[in-house]
Amino acid sequence: MLKKIMLLTAMISSIHSFEALAAQEIQGWTFITSTNEFNYYVKNGSLKEKQNSREMLIQQVPISQASNSSVSYKRFSIPLQACKDEYGEITMYDLGGRVVAKMDYVKGGSSAAAYMGDIVCLNPDKRL
């Protein structure tokens, strides 16, 4: 039974690793996660701490070339207090500063937004 569990764990890990390998490499950007429809990248060097929040620039790239979706850029922001509390609200802005989405954040959650929040919230007590 233990061998079956270890094999299953190895298979799941290799599938997740395959997603990262299958993601398109984009100069100046680092792949961070994906959904069924999009790959998400963070702009290298864009993680900042401003006005009691942490933010980064993300690029949302459609996985399918046949998709009606296009590449989009957003500013991902989460309050430092949400990082410390390990739950709160993430706000996504277009590059003009308009709110385009608000999402729930729970540390360790299974959504792409929660995963990005976990990355941004690493060491919330340490200033960037």
C-alpha cells in the first residue's frame, strides 16, 4: 500500500512539474502557476511593498492559441495584514489603476490567486 501511495505522489508531482516545463518561456517574466485556460507569469523585479500592501505585475497568457482570449497584464495587490492573518482579499488592477477583480485569499488555498498570494506573502513581517 505504501508503494502505491508513493507512486501516486510521484505521478502527481511529475504532472505539476510538467505544467512548468510546458509553459512558454517569456524573457523578463517567470512562470508561477496555471489554470485550464491560462498560464500566469510574474514580471521579474516587480514585487514591491507600497502603502501597507504587496504587489506585483502579472501577465495572463492563454494556453490555447485557438482561444478568443488575449494576453493581459494586471497589477496584483494584497494587504500586508491579509498576509499576516493568512486570509483576506486580493485586488487586481489594470495598468491604468482600475479595479478589474477582487478575489478571496486563504493561505494554502487551491486557486491560482491563492497560490500567487502565497508567493507574495512570503515572510510578511520582513520588509521587501
